[in-house]
Amino acid sequence: MLPWPRHDPETYAEIGRTARRFADEAIRPLAAELDRDGRFPSELYRQMGELGLFGVAVPEAHGGAGLDVLAYALVMEELARGYASVADQCGLVELIATLLSRYGTDAQRRRWLRAVLRHDVRVAYCITEAEAGSDVAGIKTRAEGDGAGWVLNGSKLWIHNAPIAEVGFVLARTDPAAGHRGMSIFIVDLTGPGVARGPKEPKMGQRASPVGALDFTDVRLPADALLGELGRGFHVMMSVLEKGRVGIAALATGIAQAGLEAALEHARARRQFGRPILDNQGLQWKLADMATDIAASRALVHRAALLLDHGLPANAACSMAKLKAADMAVAQTAEAVQVFGGLGYIQGIEVERLYRDAKITQIYEGTQEIQRNIIARELIREGAAT
Ligand SMILES: Cc1cc2nc3c(=O)[nH]c(=O)nc-3n(C[C@H](O)[C@H](O)[C@H](O)COP(=O)(O)OP(=O)(O)OC[C@H]3O[C@@H](n4cnc5c(N)ncnc54)[C@H](O)[C@@H]3O)c2cc1C
């Protein structure tokens, strides 16, 4: 049995409607241009901050909407239906705000939380390195105590917002002998001395989300740059990734939903053999299969969200949602391209973008193989993966 949602149905309907309206009116009309030019849409993020679409599951006392992960998943799906890069930014802000809300000191929360949620400062979540992707415990970036604070050295790779962010939340080794128990998180001013940025990487999809490298050379950090307990950084980063995976799963579901809607509209309008292609039962079945697969993914997303919202074990559930939804999004956006025929392969057509945007959901926030490892670990240890 699944637990019930924590809020009344109208609360979820209202936040979902707000996100859908914003996606339809403000995001979707810009999506093709943002994809073509790789432009970072600051104006959309300012409006989202005002509408309360950042920090949906962050407590009100900390500047969030005070709702829950289920509401956050609804918002992520609707935003991604408009354009995945915009949902991606919402997911990044939610992760950083969750870190600050759960683990920050009062002073850190006062300094950063509201600014992050209003998108007055742009943030980056910095884990991956050239030699440490899936194997997070293999990072080499080092923070050494110098009496007054810390000195940071190392490099991060493929970091969202790295080309533009003002603040980085950086995972670094503080005790190299202690393995994953010797890592800590630091709040780093990315505009300060010793920080260098690589160029914006050209990407297959989600092109309005700038990604790049960050190099840290003798970056001096004050003592209060440490976020959370010394040596607990790996645990802290991983603890927010459960919510992160639900967010990416919802985002993938939204991409696929946009593909289904575009495919249905095209199938009604396009005529071959003297009638709409939608009149062919084979095509109707394709659309029925797409809708069923999307609904199955959505159900897994909501299930994982509900478990998290009730504080129940949700590690495997979050991985299952991400695994299913990301594979589904790639498969079903390919089907949407198929419904468009040759037109679906042409740049600037929505389904062509959706297909490219879907692929990264199988890679970031833990690859599909790592999700399977997590599910299998629980299955083998507990005899069942829930
Ligand atoms: C667009 C984009 C945005 C990103 N944003 C961020 C960000 O904001 N912050 C950040 O820190 N990182 C970010 N990343 C990095 C991303 O999280 C990593 O790319 C991802 O975790 C995989 O690491 P890797 O690329 O090094 O692949 P690798 O770890 O080298 O994996 C290569 C392949 O081997 C498989 N593999 C590895 N280990 C195992 C295993 N034990 N069992 C089975 N298969 C395995 C993987 O599944 C994959 O298929 C981003 C990446 C991209 C491309």
C-alpha cells in the first residue's frame, strides 16, 4: 500500500496548473529559439522565482513553497513539457536549496537561501571530475585546513551552470586517508581569485543549460564555507540525490508527454492515402503504447515521491523511477519522431529536439547502470527492492 499524499488534492492541482500555464505561455514558445541559440533564459527564471516555482519542496520558513516532493515532481513534469532545460534549472535550484535548508547553519541559510530561490545568484553543484564520474568516491579535489579556513585545489567537469554561476557547492577531500568518509562540501565564490572556468561545452540536447569545467588553484575559503559536518560530504550529497532522481524522472516524463501531444496533433493533421494518418489503427496503437508507457513512468515517479514525503525507505524506488522514466523518454520521443516521418528528423521541429533532450536523462544524476546497481543492491540485501 502506498501512503496518501500529505496535502489536499486542490493544493497539488493548483501548483500543477501554475506550472502548466507558465510552461504553455512563457516557456514553450521560446523552446526552439533557446535550443537553437543555447541561450540562458534569465528572464524566465526571474518570473519562476516570483511564481514560487523554485524550492517547491523546501520549507516555507526557509523561503520555499513548503510543499513536498510529489508537488515538486508535478512541477518538474509540467516545466519539462515546456522545455527540459528550464526544468533542469528548477531541479538544480531545488537540490542546492535542499542542501542549504537541511545542512546549512542559520548564517548560511540567511546569506544564500532566498537569493538562490529568487535566482538572484546562479548556482553550480560540483561533484564530477575527469577521473571520477560514476565513482564519486574517486574524486581528487582537495581542501586543506590552513588554520583560518581552507585552501581548495582541483578540477570539476561537466558542471551545470559552470560557465555563468556565481556560487559553487563543491565536494572535496578533507581527509584523503578516510575514503568516502573523508569528503566535505564547501560553498565557493566562483567569481573570486583562483577560480578558472572552461568554455561552454557544445551539447547534443538541453542546450539552454550551460555546462563546463571549473578549476580551483589555491582558492582560499573562510572556515564558514564548510556546509554540513566535516567528513560527511559524500553522505550529504548522496542524501539529496534521491530527491534529485525523482526530479529527473519527472522531467523525463514531461519530455515524453510533450512528444505524445505533438505526435497526436501531427497524426490528426497529416493526410496520406486520402485520409489522416491517425485513421490507421497501427498508428493509434503506437499512440496508445506511448500513453501507457508515460503513465507507467508517472506512476513510479509519484510512488517514489510519496515514499520520500513520508520518510519511508525510498532509495530503490527513486532509482526505479529514474531508470524507467529515462529509458521511456528516449524510446517514446523516438516514436514521436517516427509519427512525424521525415519531418521529425528536421532541425527546429519539436520532436527532433525532444529526442535529443531526452538522452541525457539516461546519463546525469547517476547513469542507468548505476540506478540498476542501487536497485540490485537492495534486492540482494533485503530480498526485495521497494
Ligand atoms: C549535460 C551534463 C550535465 C551534467 N551536470 C553535472 C553537474 O551539474 N554536476 C556534476 O557533478 N556532474 C554533472 N554531470 C556529470 C554526470 O553526472 C556524469 O557524466 C555521470 O555521472 C557519469 O559519469 P561519467 O560521464 O564519468 O561516466 P563513467 O562513470 O565513465 O561511465 C561510463 C559508462 O560506464 C558505466 N559504468 C560505470 N561504472 C559502472 C558500474 N559500476 N557498473 C556498471 N556500469 C558502470 C556507466 O553507466 C556508463 O555507461 C553532467 C554531465 C552532463 C553530460
